[in-house]
Amino acid sequence: MWRAIIVDDEKKGRQGLLKMLELLEAPVQVIAEAADVKSAIALIDDHKPELVFLDIQLQQGTGFDVLEGLSFRKFKLIFVTAYDQYALKAFRYAALDYLTKPISPDQLEASISRLGDNQESSILESKIQALLQNKKGIARLALHDAHGIQLVKPEEIIFCQAQNNYTEFNLTDGRKILVSKTLKEYEELLTEQGFFRVHQSYLINMDAVSQYLKQDGGYVQMQDGTLIGVSRRKKEELLRYFS
């Protein structure tokens, strides 16, 4: 049973989440509720819950202010927010779970089921740090590999390569990070950061391209010397990008 605190400035929102947890018979015991930043910080630091449902828009502040003000952060975290494209992208960059309002039972049930995933407090702390750094502009991508969380700047990525249902990140310092998410997911996140899908298996940082080679259908040479073939259907779009 997860001891939980709900932080939401709308009483209707808190009551709705409580009712839905009861109907789903979720293994969650709500021990306190908060409607503003100050009370949320006090309740979380005092009660030390195992789970926090945290709304982004609060009275006289935001969920980010709550996170920055906490002394205790050793809990599972699920954000609750009205649909906001930027906020959702920030959560995804930090690899944090979230629910969008109005919350659906399926959405809530899926988030509860993921609570059992191995997420040590040090890993959660890294994700929160990534989120706080990203709140004013994307600065860090949280990559969860076999060793923990690696916080990577987009400009440190040379290219990403699909490895079945995994993605391998090749970085400017020579590191390779293997993450258990598909290349498609990172294409959606990184396209606005100057990345381009040149091939089914490759997503490249356009700022890390050294040259384009026409032979054999077309290649891009990356700054680390890697040659990556350009698919036929992507060639014209890539050349337009260069021009």
C-alpha cells in the first residue's frame, strides 16, 4: 500500500482523484491533501509519503516550486496537469510519469501499475533535477540505462541508433548509452532541437554533421567520423534542410 499525498489547488480535482483511486481499488492510501505550495512542502516534509500526486498549477505558485522547496524527496512522483504541450515535453525529457486532466481510469491505472518499477531515490532525484533544469527551456535529457540516470545535453548527442526496441545514444565524449525506449519516441522529443531522422535506424544531430557525400545514394559523415546512409525517401528533405 502506497502512502500518498495529493497536491491540487482545486478541491474538485482532489476529490475526483480520491474517488477514482477507490473505484479502481488501487493500493494507495491518501494520508493528506494540499492546495498550495506552502502547505504541500510542509505536508510532504512532515509525513514523508511514498507517493505524491503533484499538480503543476497551484495557488500562488507551481509544482516546480514545491519540488525546489522540499527537504524530503524520497518518494514516487506522478504529475497531474491540464494539457500543456511544453509541460508534457518537459516531463518526457525528464522521464517522469504524468496524468493529463481530465484523468481517465485507464491512465491512472497504468501509472499506478508502473509504481513497482525499480526507481531508487537517487534515480528520482536525477529526474527531478533534469525537470527543474528544463522548466525554462530544454537543457537536459534524462536517459535511464542499466546503471541509472544519465543527464545529457542535446548538443552532446552526435546521433541515435535504433537497436530493436532500444535506442543507443552516441555522445561527443565517446560514450554510448543504451536506453529501453524506441527511436521513434526520441525523434518526437528531439526534432525541435535540430535532430533529423535520416534513416529508419538513425536520428542525427544536424549540428554534428561534417559533410554530405553523394555516392551510393547519399551519406552523412558525423563529427566523430561515422558514415550514416540516407534513405531514399529522406534524401530530398535532408537536402532541403541543408539549403
